[in-house]
Amino acid sequence: MAAFGNVSLALRERRRRALSLLVHRGWRWVQETGSVTAHRPGPLRFARIGDGTRLAFPLGTVFGEQCIELGDHCVIGEQVTLTAGMLPGLELGPDPIVRVGNGCVIGRGSHLVAHHRLVLGDDVFCGPYVYITDGNHSYDDVEQPVGRQWPRTAAVEVGSGSWLGSGCVILPGARLGRNVVVGAGAVVRGTVPDFHVVAGAPARVVRRYLPGTGWEPPLRTPTPVPLPEGVTHRQLLALAEEAERAARWGTEAVSPDPDGQGTGARTGPVAP
């Protein structure tokens, strides 16, 4: 009897593993089939989807896509909301309202909500749950619910090469320059010049780049050095061990040598 019970339990476990594998394979197929590209737009009619751009499935809310342009080689995560106009089905005119440049990454659950004009430059990276909007509720009339009052709008621009941290909010009228870094959870309004780092709510400048001087205040860690091509797994492990020893003794780490000749370049001093 016990043997029969053990066999039955083993069969149930095998069935569960098979069903789990089937569900995961099926979901991957659904995600692949449901993703949106220039060649497979599904029911959506974007003004433009660039080559190599993919919107992951499941999508968030998408409407007004006839006024949304997506550049080449963009990665748009699951549940990302992209909207142009206040409501679906509105006549918005011939000009694009949302423009996303080439090579942008928009993290899972982010929102690009535009009524007037919202522009991301090239190579803008957004973490998950970033919220960017060019419209906000007004509350001038104390006799009317805030949600029923006509919103205020002001164009938003995010400069090329910028990085927006997880959960940050970019408010109407914000103008971010090139290579701006926005800390996670920051709330940004107004103008942020090129090569500035902002954080907090409301966001304030915490670091900036000055030509001829460098970053102020200085960066706390050395600039990362890309690994040379052809580095093996063993060399990478050896590099990690050497870097750990260097950090302990305050010496310099040596980059891996793909040729195995022991002539790897030094990566620079280790910060104390």
C-alpha cells in the first residue's frame, strides 16, 4: 500500500512539472506572438515604429498611437502606457505628440502620457515605473472637483543619453539636457542643464560636470573599464579575485590578458 502511495505521489509530481513546463512555454509563446514591432503591429497604428523596436507583451494602455513615433532599436517593457490625447478616438491633427528617439529603453510599468508634446531624445534609458507627462490637473475653481477641471499642459523634453531612475516623475514643462541622471523616486520640474544629476522630491542638483574640472562633487568610485574581447571565464574569475585583493591592500588591479602573456593593463588605483 505504501509503495502504491509513493508511486502515486511521484506521478503527481511529474504531472505538475510537466504542466509547469507547458505553462511557461505557452506564456513565452504568447509573449513572443503578442509583442508589437513594425512588421507585427497587431491592431495598433503608430505614426512610426522604427526598425528593431519591440513593445513587450502584455502592453499597458495605448491610444492616440497615430500621433506617437517610436525610433529605431527601442526596447519597451511590459505594461508600458503610451497615450496621446486626453481620450481614445480624438482627432489630434497631423503632427506627432509623442516622439521617442532611437535606442531608447522604457522600463516595465512606465507611463508616457501626453496631451501637447512629449519628446525623448536618442538613447534615453528609463527604469521601471517612470512617469512622464506634459499635462497636470488644475484646481483653480474650488467649487469644482479637481478631476473635472481642464488640465494645464506644457511640453516636456528629455535630452539624449539621459538616464531616468526607477519610479521618478517628470512633470509638465520639464526640460532635461543631455546625459542627465535622475535619481530613483525623484520629482522633476523646470530645466536641468546638460550633464547634471538630480535627486529628491522636489528634485535638486546633487552632482554636475564642469568642463576642465570634471564632476563636482567627485565620483566616489573609479570609472569602470570595459573587458577586452576574448576574455575567458577563468580570466574573469582571476580578475575578480585580484580586484578584491587590490581593494583590501589599496593597490592597483590588472585587467585580464586574453593572450595569456601576463601583460594585462592596470585598471587604475582603487579608491580607499
